Amino acid sequence: MKHLNKIIVLVIALVGFNVAQAQNEENPWTLGFGLNGVNMRPSAGPSGDFADSFSNYFDVTGHWNIFPSVTYVQVGRHISGGFSAALTGSVNRINKMSGYNSATGKHFTYNPGNLSFYAVDLNAKYSFQELLDSKILDPYLYAGAGGTYLSGSGSVGANYGLGFNVWFVEGAAFTYQTGFRQQFTGSVRSHTQHLIGLTFAIGKKDEDKDGIADKDDECPTVPGLKQFNGCPDTDGDGVQDKEDECPELAGLVELKGCPDADGDGIADKDDECPKAAGTAEFKGCPDTDGDGLRDLDDKCADVAGPIENKGCPWPDTDGDGTLDKDDKCPKVKGPIENKGCPIVTKEVIQKLNTFLSQAVLFETGKTTLSAEASGILDNIAAMMIEYGNDKFRIEGHTDSVGRNDTNQKLSEGRAASIKQYLLEHGVNPDNLSSIGYGEDKPIASNKTKEGRAKNRRVEIINNTGENINKAE
């Protein structure tokens, strides 16, 4: 038995650096050793009395034969699921044999002479560890066959019983097994045997304890799944974390594991409108009216319109067929060819003539507008705004009385005064200009009082060059 102890120590030294978590497909081998106790009491009672046979089952001091050394070695091999096979060899010294006195009906114990006991068993085991979903507690049932040698006599029999492993550290378990060894041949009596020892799982190193050997584990420090070679899929969406752009949110494989709440094919993390189906062009946002502007930026999301008008159609306020953006007179109807403005007609000219004839615009020799001029010029400004696509020129003229340079300045000043007034009252500066001609363009003789009066005038000329009217 001393040699057996040395062999066990050597085996443990060889496998000690390659222990695994527990016996499974990846770590198929186990090695166990420890003490065994043999109890001959069950076969010593009256035949068929089951209760009597096992009445002292756990009487360790009274009936168990225990040799104080390593007296069993067991090698196990995982088969499939919870099934495994175990080959066990054990030795012992039998110094407690049980007898039965049928006359008195009592049991007695005696020493048969320190008989040498040897046994070899091959058992099939079924573990309940996976069913319990436990990494520590590993209960099992077993059944099998074996042979026994006891001081010159051998026998063959069947074994059945139960046991459990407690995996208290990685790759190491406390083991207890108890069972009945029923002998069919020879003179060896049926008996119970108990194993108490340690079991080591031998196999591939598995640092993250996910059942996948480190050498085959692409994520050896993080528990994972076999289908991903040991890498995890935290959100369970079928995309392993290292390839999942949203590892904590279940998503779609085609979107690299990210969710798509609105089903538009754009992952929520990249979707600026994750609750409304849109297009990739607009980063997942919709364009309901299809005008090329996403609804978020479209002021008229249900009606197509140009981007420059924020997605709304251009209005035509006066309904003349010219859109306001192109209409120089958006509030007054006019033909398209005149950019939406009415055309100056003879009636308009006649009306301006009426306005200008109602008052004297300047005092003699001055450029300052008279008090009554404002009312007249207000009406002229309104008409110029109405005919907003026509350009007008204000021309100033004088008679020949006085110096020529003085008359030139006077004519320029009066034309500029009227222009300034009209600009201040809303006339488009692009449509209005002024010029002074002094005494150079008389329309009557400066030799008479009546002629000089006609020559002192202000004229408004439209874009065709036609004289609208004149004022003194």
C-alpha cells in the first residue's frame, strides 16, 4: 500500500497543472482517490430481511473496515450529457467480519485475520448537475459490475448506489460514494462499500469557465457561447458582442446587432428619426411630400414645395399667375410679361396729370417742397409702388431768368427733393432716378411771362420715355 500512495502522488503531480472546472465534454477525464470502507454486515442477517441487512449501514466504528491510507483510485470518462463511466480499483484489510446466531437471533462481530481485500469495478454514472444548473453540487447514481478478491477467493458481482461531488475550487471536488456490491459467484459475501476522497477534473484549461477550452476560446477571459467559439452575446440577438455595435440592445443581424424601431433599415443609433420610417438620404427621417426636404425641416411637410422656400409652395398673393417670389407687385395683379405688375396706361398718365395740377410744389427760386406738395406726392408714390415694375425718372427744368449755373443747380435740387420724398414713402430706389436740365430744354418762349411759367417745371418720365406730366 505504500507503493500505491507514491503512485497516486505522482499522478496528481502530473495532472495538477491541467485541472479543469468539472467533468464535461470539454474536460472528459476525472481522477479520484481516497479512503474506502467495506461493511460485511448486510449479508450476515437472516435471508430476505432487508431491514436487518441495512440496519447498521453507517456504523463506522462497529462494522466498517478502513485502512488508514489511500485505498481507492478512480478514473472517470465523460460519455454524453450527464452520462459517464468510472473504473475504480480499491484495496483494504478486512478485520471486522459480521456473523449471525440464528439461535439467539443476534449479530456478532469477529476478526477473520486481517484478510487482504482487492476490488475492481466498472460503473456507469448519471450526473444531475446540469439538471440542477449548479456549478458546485454534482449528485449522481451509478450501476455496473466488478470483481472482488478476498484472501484467495474471488467473485464477480453487480454494483449499484449513489454519490455526490462538491466542486469547492476549480477542478477539485470532495467526493462521497456509497453502494451495494452484490456478489454472484465464489465465496466472497455481498457487502457495502463507501468511498470518501477527492476528485480532480482533468482536461483543457477554461479560464472563463464557459465550458470551452482556452485554446479554442476566442474570448478566453469572458464567458461565452459555443456557437461563437467562446465569445459572449450579451443581448442574445445572435450577434456576438465583439461584432455587435449595440451589444446591450437586442437588434438585427443585418444591422450588426443594433435595433431598428421604425423598421426603415437604418439602425436607431444612426437614425435621426428613430420612431418614424425614413430614408438613408435623410439619415432615417421621412420626406412625406417627396420634395427633397425632410419633414423635420419642411414647413409644409404634406405639400411639396421648393427647398429655398422651406418646403412650402410659393404663394401668388394677388392671383395673377406670377409667384410672389417673382412678382414685383405681389399685392397688385399684373401680366406675367411685366413681372406681375400692371402696365402704365394712358388712364394712369391722365390720373397723374390730375395729381400734379392740383398744387404748386416749390416756392419761387427754392428747392424746398411746399406744404401742399406732400399730399400730391403721396398719391404719386402709391401709384409708383402699384406699378412696381416700371422705372421712372424725375426731370427738373427752369426758365432762362438768371445765371445758367444757378438755374442748373435749381433744376437738379428740385428733382432730387421729389425723388427723396418718394423714396422715403416706399418707392423702390431701383425704379427711380432724377436729373436736372436747367434752362436747356424749354417747351415755350422765355420772352413771355406765360412761356417762362411753362418752362419752370418738373416732369415724371416712365420707362418708355413718355412724359407723364409736369409741375411748376
